[in-house]
Amino acid sequence: MDIMKVRANLTAVLLGLSVITAGAAPLQYLSGASDKAAPVVALTWGVLLVSVVVIFLIGLLLVAAIWRRRPAAVESTALEKEEGGQNWLWIGASLSALALLVTVVWTVKVLADIQAPSDRPAVTIEVTGRQWWWQVRYIGDGSAQGFATANEIHVPVGRPVRLRLVGGDVIHSFWVPQLAGKMDAIPGQINETWIEAAAPGTYTGQCTEYCGVEHSRMQLRVVAQSPGDFRTWWAHQLAAPGFAADRKFIQHCSGCHTVRGTEANGTLGPDLSHLMQRRTLASGAFPNDAAILASWIADPQALKPGNRMPVVALSPDDRARIVAWLRTLT
Amino acid sequence: MTGTEYQRHPTVAAETPALTERLRRLWETAPGFYGWLATVDHKKIGIRYIVTAFVFLITGGIEALVFRLQLTWSNLHLLTPEQYDQLFTMHGMTMIFLYAGPVLSGFSNYLWPLLLGSRDMALPRLNALSYWIYLFAGVVLYSGFVVGFGPDAGWFNYVPLAARAYNDGPNIDLYALGMILLGISTTVGAINFIVTFLRMRCPGMSVNRVPILVWGTLTASAANIFAIPAVSLAFLLLWMDRNLGTHFFDVGAGGSALLWQHLFWMFGHPWVYAIVLPAMGMVSDGLPVFCRRPLVGYSVVALATVATMVLGFGVWVHHMFATGLPGISLSFFSAASIVIALPSAVGVFAWLATIWTGRPVFTTPFLFFASFIILFTIGGVSGYMTGSVPVDWQLTDTYFVVAHLHYVLIGINVFPVVGAVYFWFPKFFGRMMNERLGRWNFWTMFLGFNLGFFPMHISGLLGMPRRIYTYNEGMGWDWVNLVTTAGSFLFAAGVLIFLYNVFVSLKRGAPAGNNPWDAPTLEWATSSPPPPYNFAVIPAVASRHPLWEDRLGEGERSVISSGPVLEQGREALGTTPLDAVANIILKMPGDTLVPLGLALAMTLLTIGLALVNWLVAALGVALVAAAIMIWLWPRAGLGETVEDP
């Protein structure tokens, strides 16, 4: 039987299940969207198939052992002798050892294959996990100036991207399953990993190390663009806003938030430069629209209880002004 | 009293009414409340362990049902995030530390002396101490939760989330010190099992004749002696960081966040094996009874038990594959984590072969033991998958791992334990459990468990992370979670049927007789329930199955109806470690309140430290010292004043 075909069929069954249930499953990893994910997807299917085969074999043997026909016992208290059955152990142990050794070799091979990208990374991004959002810093080099953003990471398609992961407070874990497996963001150390997207698109990610009350709603997004679009996006990120900073925003919000090109340069909360380019608010918790932005500013604790943004006392007029100005940060 | 009394040659005789009457007076626990507090009878302590562990199992189960409701569908908000976090932390801590380990200690406490042909455990007072500390540690661990400040950093309690900066309040301190207290209980219990194994086996029971349950508990005990210091140290350092201003885990001051994970999992992974190996032992001993033949491959299974534990000390890093460790160490730990499946596979084939070559009798214990084989296989292969590093980088911290650990802990611990209750209930209480209810019990639990927990593999593969209090719609997880919640309630109904059967059978179960299952080992040679002294005369065994020898046609015969008479006070027979040749008469302690007093003093010390109240802590230290002095004060009756003969 053709293994690839079986794999494709099984993927279809499992993904089909998710499609039936609720549309898509953006965090599934039974198929991948990058050269780094591909060998891991193959290995995952490999060990999954071994596992399913083992479960079926043992299940069959168990059922057969229980219900196989036996010659009638001489008397009801008769016992079987202690000898016999030893062959089961040797055959079973040998087959298991073979499967396990193959798995070890395959594992080490894949591990070596995905250790480092084949190409020089196009860009280095420092991602800091914070309770409960992602700080993202693009590291500049000779040709381009770096900048900060939050919760959405843009990358060029087909080029490896180096990630430097840091824990800003507690331990978080960076996971965009379509692109690569998890890597923890741990305070006091820098964990390097890399991703590479094979096709343009938006890939969902999620913090996967329990990090406190809003761990559940600490998502991120990776937006893969053509190299040209990516360069355009980078240049746009460095541009100052088209409208002067709102006075109320500076007064109430700049202690925690930065908007490049204005006096707002706080670093406790997410950088809000070009906020309207992001699809979500509060680290993937809500779609980025005006109504939610307004109610978020009115009472962030009601929408995402426990998050670190305090309720700031604002008159309705002031709040409307701030929302209106934020909506200009395209 | 003189030294020669320990080396006298006891008369060898058969049991007589006069002898049993005399022994009963010598060994019986005092009546009333005093006796209830002061008993050192391993059978009473064993039952207490089992009952207490089941209370925790039910408590942890209710916690799980509550948060399963929240996860039934996307965006449900029955619980606040804080409540959810406390519940899942308490659930994990309860099941892993307060149920899974202690319930097996309970069975082994009750069964070991009976399996080994002995009158009691080697250190009966230590046995009582270990139970009382377990109970009080459970109370300490729950004390924060009942007043609304439960630990909420997950049962493995990673720093810095569990550090003062991110988790103020007494909850983590109570968790840390409660765990140290519980560690003392487990450690003294482990010492007791090891000494009992080395000294208390009846004559003739050489190491290659002990039941597999004894191998399982012995192996787990030896492992605990090495593993528990790591976690006790970790919790002590955490308590010091939180209350004394040390910086072991404080990254800003040169500490390390990963240090916690290493210390915790150096304990945590061996602990996983410690809470399954004795349960696997119960299956290895119980299943053959219902297959009407001895276990296939006794020696191989015993060796596999030990091998699993030894390898189990070399796999802790597979909990830390995503922490950025170097590739070479990942490869090593990955290989170890995959290869550790081999001794387990040997066990599976031994049980299968035992059924295949035997004549199965379809009783309720058989159903639980046989179904364990397939549940163990499912939990085993999902563990093998997570052993492969690149695969684990996707699987880890998703519901796939939740599915895996529940197949391990419920499949390999709860199913054998419930089967073991059906199996040994007649010995414990002299009555059979109801078979008809037993069938209902089994099928409800089996179907409920698989319906509830198998879909977690799928939600895991669809990317659902652990420890989230809710999820958005559109993630593809709604229906799978609905099925999971439904299954978990069905499983809970099965547990309820079990409890109902226990209560009904206690009152109205059919009388059991000494050996209702026609089983081969020594516990079935004495009455049901056993007398306080277990065996009126000490048996001498000549094989692994003393009660089956005639039919198996083995050469020598065990001698059970007559043997050494030890009736000059509470006495037990000490034997040599490997070959079990009798070489001394041991004087055993009777009822005493000192273990209870010491446990209370230790608990007071724990509370003093948790509240950082030095006065209370100092009082605790003084009382602990006093209790230990009273305990160790030499007593003539125990031969502690005798010069070395």
C-alpha cells in the first residue's frame, strides 16, 4: 500500500472531521505550510501510523486471546502448566525493538534536518512573550532600520526568518503549528529558532506554556507576504502617522504605549504604531474594529479579565477622540 | 529479657484454638477511639489509605467535571479564569499526588505482609506515621483552596509564574510546604517497603518467588527514595525565594527558571512510573488467577519492572524538549524516551500470552485487568510519539498530551485499582462484590473513559492547547469537546456504580470464604478478613504459587498448616534478604499514639512555615523533637535495651 496515499486519506478524514465540526482548524499540524514543517509532518504521520497499527494488532490479539476456541477442560479446577507462551515475549520484544530503533534513527535524522535553515536568514526578529501579548522587534541591519510592533509578525515568503525568543516576565511558548513546532520564551535566556513560510497567507499561533489567567487568549499571527510586499510593509512601518498625535492620547496613554513619530514612547504595553494594519486586538482575542476598540478602552478588564491594562478614567468625548485618532494609524 | 530470646528455636506446630486465641489477644488493636488513633495494624492502615485516596479521587473528579462543563463549547463562561486555573491545578495535584500514589501504598500496605507470609510490615509505627502525614499533607494542600486561595500555577508549578512577583498570597506557599510534608510520608513509606522486602518474607520465599506486585512496589519505593529529594529541594528553594529573599529561581538576580523544571521532572518522571508499576504488578498477579495458569514470563516481567524504573531516571528532559536545550542532549533523551517502551511491550505480550494460553474466566476483575492491556497500549504508543523530539514540539502542551497522560493514569492506575478492589474485596471484608453491578460498572467506566478521553487525541492534533479556560469559535474544537464532556460524565457515572456496589456488597455481599477465586498466593491461605496476626503459624513456601502446587505438579510442597509458633509477645520472623532463611525473631510494637503525635507536630511546623510565623514554627520544631525522643526511647519490650548478643 502506498504510504503517501494512506497519509493523504487519513489527513482528509481528520481534517474532514474538523471541517464538519466547525469549519477550519487553524492550529492543526497534520499538514504543514513550510519546508521546515514537511519532514516533521512526515515523521508525525509515521509514528501515528505505527501507533494505530500497534493498537489494532494488540486489540485483535486481546480479543482473539479471550474468545478463541479451547478444548474442553478435563475438570473445572484444572490449571494450565507454567511453561508455554514464552515465544510471545521474544517475538513481541523483537518486533517492538525494531520499530523503536527505526523511530529513533528517523527522529535524529529529522532533528538534524530542521536544526538550521539551508539559506541565510532574511531577517532577525526578537519576539518577547509578555502577560498576555507578544512584543515583536525587527532587528535592523546596514540596509534597513529596525522597529517594534506587536502580536503580528510579517515575514517574506520562501525565505528563512530567524526568531530570537525571550520571556519578558514568565515563561511563554511560541507556536505557529503550520510553520514549525514550539519553542519556549524563557526569562533570562534567548532561544533561537527559525521559520519559513512556503506560501503567502496568515498563519495562526498561540502561547502554549501556561502563563497565568489570560494564557488562553494569547494568540499571534504570522503574515507571509511576497518579498516585495514585505519590503513595502517594512518601509511603511517606519513612516510617521499622517495626523498629529491626539493630546488626550498623549496625556492618558503614552505612559505605556508607543506610537512612532509622536511623543508617545511608553514600553509597558504593545507598540501601537500602525495599529490599524493589524487584524486583531488584545493579542488575537477580538477582531480589530472601532466598536470593540472603544469598549476595550472603556473597560479592558470586562473584555479580557485579568489583563495588565488598567481602566483609565476618560470622559466619553475623550474616549471617542482617542478611538478616532487610533483609527487613523493605518 | 536476654539476647538469646531472638535466636531461640521456636516450636513448630499446627494451629490450635488456644494458640489463635492467645495471638488474637496479643495482636488485636485496642477497642474504641484510642485504638482507632493508635493502631499500627497494616491492614487497618492499608484500608485507610485506600479510602482516603478514593475520597481524593472523587474530589479531583468533581473538580474535573466542573471545568469540563466550561470547555463543552466555545466561549462559555461558567467559571472565571481564576477559578478555572485553581480547579485544573487542584485536579492535577489531587489525582497525581493525593490519589494515584497513596492508593497503591494502601493496597501494598494491606497486602504485602499477607503476600509475604508475615505478621506485619517491618516498621509498623513508621507505617502509621506515613498514613497520618499523608492525611495531614492532604489537608494542608487543600486548606488554601477551600478558603479561595488554591494554588493556580499548574501542578508542575513553573517559576517565575509561581514566584512571589507573579503569584502573591499564601496559595503557593501552602502547596510548596504541603508537598514537602507529603514527600516525608512517601519516603518513610518507601523505607518501610524496602526493609520489609529485605527482612520479612516467610522462609523459602526467595527473591524469585515473590509476587510481581511486590516487585512493583519495591521498585517504586527504591525510586521514590532517589526521586523525592529533588522535588522536596525544589519546593524548599521556592519557599525560600518567596519568603526569605533568596534568588534560586530569580532570573533578574542570577537565578535560573529552568533549574525548577530540571528538579521537578527529575522527580516527576520517575514518579509517573512509581504510580503505575505497582498497579501493573496487581494485574500481573490478578490476571493469571482468572486465566487459570501462572503468569507467562515471571522473571522477564520482574526484570522489565526494574528496567523501566532504571530507564525512567533518564527521560525527564522529554518534558523540556521545547526549552531550547542543545540538540545532542535532545537526541539522547529522545532515544531514551522511545526505548523505554521496550520493557512495557514485554509486559503487554506477557499478559496477552497469559490469556491466550490460559482459560479465561469472565469475572469483573478479569474485565478490568484485561481492558487495562489495551488502555495501556493506547497510553503507551501516544507516549512513544511524544518521545520523538520533532513530533513532540507539535504535540507538547496540547490536548494530545492530556489524552496521553489520562490513558496512562486512568488506564494503568484507575482500571487496575478498581479491578483490584473487586479482586481483593473478599479478602478485605469477607464478602464478594456484586457481579451484576460489576458488569454495569465495568462497561460504563470503559465506554465513558474512551468516549471522554480518546477524542482528546483529536482535539490535540487539531491544535487545542492545554490549560485554556475557553476558546474562540472557529478553532474546530467544539464538537470534539462536547463528546469529551459527555464521555467524562458517563465515566463519572461508572465510578458512582462502583461506589454503590462497594456499599451494597459491604452489607449484603455473599460470604467469601478463604479463597473464593481459587488463587495461588499466600493471602488466600488465611481467613477472610484475615485475623490481626495474619498467620497463626508462619508458612514456609517452596514455589511462587503455594496454593496451586498440587495441580501444577511442582516438586517440593509449601508448608502452610504448620510452622514456627511465635506467641511470646508480638513476634515476627526475620529472614535473610535473598534466600529468606529464618535467622531472627523480631519483637513488634503495639498500639501507640506517638506516630500521630509526630505527624501533628510536623503539620504544625509546616503551617508555621507557610504562614511565616516563626513562633508557631519553633513550637512545631520543639514538638517534633519531643515526639522523636519519645519514639526512640529504648523499650525493653521491643528488645531495644538488649546488648548485642
